[in-house]
Amino acid sequence: MKNTRLFHTVLVTLAVVALVVTACGPAATTVAPTTAPVATAVPAKPTTVPPTAVPPTAEPTAVPLGSAEHPIIMALAPSATTQELLASGESIAKQLSEETGLTIKTVVPTSYGALIEAMGSNNAQIGWLPPFAYIVAHQKGVADVGLITVRNGSDFYSAQFIANAEAGFTSAKDSKDVAALKQFEGKKPCWTDPLSASGYVIPLGILKNEGIKNPAGAWVQGHSTVVKSVYLSPKGEICAFGATFSDARSGIATDFPDVNDKVQIIYTTDPVIPNDNVSYAPDLPADLRAKITAGLLKISETEDGKQALQAVYQISGLKATEDSFYDNFRVFLEASGVDVSNIR
């Protein structure tokens, strides 16, 4: 019994020692199961696909002035009937085109004012301008003179007052006999255009300077039309007298052979008015101006050119000129009380 207790005691002691040794020993190393490392994916460089390049919108190719698609417009002053002017003007344009290689189109505006407006709005590059219309156009900055026309060897001309021979007016002895115009007191005139030097501006200034008063005139457009109106007015049916350049009667002699007998010249001014000219609009480049000027001068020396020019405005020649050519005329206008700056 005693031995059994002893044995039991020894076993208990050994068990306790074993527990103490286990608790004080190094902790067991836990080995985690081996796992293959996951490879970190390196992102591939994105394939750079450039966007489809959109080509810039091409600027439309400018159509050159003087080409068939963009012709140069030549405007003729409406001092005769449109049909007469177009026929002769187109002949000049054709010859000028052949000489310069430029395409030129002819138009006839409805009035001198419309002609000036066309040159200022790029609707006409060449203008055949009467002197006063040119003064106004140059003042507005829409016309520069290139050529002056020549008639009967002169680049100046006169204005004249005319009346039907049956009206009984007496003709003046000379340009100093201004008193002859007193016969027109209270009589109705025929005028061409408000911007016509010989068909309105100068004659009206002379009448005003002489204190002659008249009722509102008939605006009949064109010197030939004034002559026809007087021809058809033996009793003042359309007008009692008219004003034109000298001598506009020749413009209707073919249709009215007795015009010189039926239409009487009452008074003629001194030749103080510059002839019509060829002017250029601001949008016509200098090289084209030079080419057109040279072309017109050349055709004015040919028989076909002379015939066409004669038919348009009874022109016998052309010569180059500058704006200073009109300085004396400006002085004359100022002395007549004409204020160009107020002309619209």
C-alpha cells in the first residue's frame, strides 16, 4: 500500500515537471503552407492610335478679277439711250478684252448717281464719268481718273441752251450776251440728270446768277432725250427749253434729219467744262488699271476703236490725265455756288 502511494506520487511529480518544461520551452514555429507568389501584372503600354487627322478646310481659291467667272464691269454714263450705249460699249469692251486678255462686261446704270453707287459698292470697276459726276465720286473716294476723252481736238466743252424754233426765242450774239437767257423767265426746262455738268449744274448756275426763275424742270435723262423733247415741244408741251452739251443735236440727226432746223441754239457757254473721263474704282488693282489704260489708249488709235468711241460719246481720242486736271473746274463750281460736299 505504501509502495502504491509512492508510485502514484512519483507519477504525479513527473507529470507536473513535464508540464513545466513544455510551458517554458520555445514556441513551436508554425510553418505556413507554401503558396506560389502571385506575379504582379505589369500593365502593358497602351497602343497609341493617333486620332484620324482632319485636314484643315481649304480656303476657296480666289477667282481673279478679270476672269470669265469674275469679269471687270465697265459702266457707261446714261447720257444717251441704253440701247445705243450698250451696242457701242460692248464693242469697246470686246476690243479691250482682246487687247488685255481680261473679261469685261458692259452695263448702263439708270442714272449718274447709280453709276457712282456702283463704283462705290464693287459693282463696277471702270466708269465713264461726266465731269461733275466725277467730282462727286472722287469726293466720296470711289473714283480715280485715268483718262480724259477728247472731242474735236479739245478736252473741254461748252454747255448750250436750246429751244424749239417755233417758240420764237432770239439767239444770243455770243457767250457774253447772257441777257438772251431772260427770255426763259418762268419757262419750264428739260434737264438730263442732277449730276450732269452741261445738262443741269452749269446751266442752272447761270440762270440763278442772272436772277432767272423757272418752275420745276422735266428730268428726261440723256442729252439726246433733251433734244428730242425740245424737238417735240413747239408749244412747250414737254418743256419750253433745254440744256445739253454742245452740240447734242447731232446725236439724233439720223432719226430726225431736220433737227438743226427744228431745234434752235439760244445760248452757248465758253468751253469751261472738262470732258467725260474713264475712272477706276478703289477695288481695281494698280496693275489692272495700268493694263486697261494702255489697252484703251491703243484701241483709240485703231479704226474699229475710233468708230466705237465715236458712237458712244462722240469721242475722237483719249489721253492719260490725273485728278489735278479738274482743279480749275472745281474753282468754277465754287464760284457758281455749288457745294460738292453736300451732294449725296
